[in-house]
Amino acid sequence: MSKKVALVTGGANGIGKSTAMQLASEGVHVVITDINNEAGAALVSEIENTGGSAEYHHMNVADQEEVSKVAASIKHTHQRIDYAVNNAGIGGVMAPSHEIKKADWDRVIDVNMSGVLYCMQEELKMMMEHGGSIVNIASIAGQVGFPYCIPYSATKHAVIGMTKTIAMEYARNNIRCNVVCPSFTETDIITDLPDKILEFSKNYRVPMRRHGKPSEIAEAIVWLLSDKASYMNGHVMNVDGGYSAG
Ligand SMILES: NC(=O)c1ccc[n+]([C@@H]2O[C@H](COP(=O)([O-])OP(=O)(O)OC[C@H]3O[C@@H](n4cnc5c(N)ncnc54)[C@H](O)[C@@H]3O)[C@@H](O)[C@H]2O)c1
């Protein structure tokens, strides 16, 4: 993977951060984007201090204009991207479905669903001439219902649908598109969830009796991006400690 260029959205923390670090350790130049500028800048230093190469851009994935501007800047500097990880996401409010407010619904749709589309559109334009590999991050909640999280579950189902559609449309351009579905993973996104849910999932729901680590999700993402997965396209990969097995 050495000398390739990768874009990681929501790359300043959690699963995105782990992915950026693993890519950098493979010799990939990583373009980290996020809305958390402080964490993004700190990660670039961390990667550079360990001999890797990275840069950071503020990019709110829900802002199509900003996504286009950052993409233009990446194109100007690097002329291409080889890999893209559409990882930025939010959990949104937890509430009974009949009580979800339009603003709360729209916010999750904008970031988790439209954001993935806006980013993929720019990534595809940059990859169409020379090929590339895209990995989107959905969730187990994109395959089964997730009570009290209807915006989140709806957007993650959508990410799986978009992934399969892109996989079919752009294979002829030598672009592969796959999706990784984690179950509960130890990052900031789950810190607001009620302890009752976290304890239940850890102690009863996940056969491995623990939550995932961001690095364990990143391993799957990096593998899917790489040529080692050269015949993987449109695949939905659960990295979930067996959550989806039963
Ligand atoms: N942690 C889990 O349990 C879990 C499970 C399944 C799926 N996921 C998915 O994994 C992805 C990464 O989440 P995480 O667990 O690492 O959480 P995280 O909160 O640690 O990281 C998410 C990152 O996205 C960034 N972000 C948020 N809104 C953004 C926006 N509008 N534009 C750009 N960046 C934005 C945040 O600043 C943060 O750096 C998400 O798509 C999430 O839905 C997480």
C-alpha cells in the first residue's frame, strides 16, 4: 500500500483514527478529515512522530460545498486518491420512534447518509481514471432494527444500499466498494448510551463477551482497501464479535 493516498472522514477519533494510523504504518499518505480540528492536528503529529505521513483538513461531511472544496484541494496537491474510508458518523438522539423530532432526524440523515453520498461522489470522480477502493462504515444497526435509534438505523441501512449500488456501477472503472459493520466498539460514540444497554450487549448479547476495539475494526477496513481483497466488491463485512450470528 506504500506511496498510495487515502482519505479518511471522521478520522480524528475512534475507528477513523485507528484506521488512519494503520494506513500510515503501511506507508500510505493519509488525508484525515474531521470537524474536530484539535484532535485532527494532534493525530497528524502522532503519525509524523512515528515516521508516517499525514495531513488534516476540516471537513463537515454534511456540507456538500465544503466536501467539494476539500476534494479540490486534495486533487490539486496529490492529483489522486487511491483509498477512501467514509467513516464520519453520529449516533443521534435515542427516543421512541413516534417522538423523533424532524431536526433530530435531519441531522443524522445529513451526516450519516447524505455525508457518505457527498464524499463518495468526490472520491469516485478522483478514482474513475485510475481505479481505487472505498470502504464505508455502517453498523450492525444497518442490518437489524435498533429500538429507539430509528434515524441511526435508517441511515446505516442506507449506507449498505449505497455501497452495493456503487459496487455495481463502478466496478467497470476498477473501483471496489465495500462496507464494514461493527457492533459496539469502544469509542466516544457509545459513551452516551445508557449503561444498561452497554452492559447487556457486553455480558449477554455479544458471544465474545466484550466490545470491539477500534483497532480490530480498522484491521478489516485496511484489508478491504488493500489489493489483498482484490475480488471483494459490494461485500457487507460484520466485525462484531459474533453479535450477528444469532
Ligand atoms: N463505536 C461503535 O460502537 C460503532 C458501532 C457501529 C458503527 N460505528 C460507526 O463507526 C463510525 C466511526 O464512529 P466511532 O465509533 O469511531 O465514533 P467517534 O465518535 O469516536 O468518531 C466519529 C468521528 O466522526 C467525526 N464527525 C462527527 N460528525 C462529523 C461530521 N459532520 N463531519 C465530519 N466528521 C464528523 C467526529 O468528530 C469523530 O472524530 C461511525 O460511522 C459510527 O456510526 C460505530
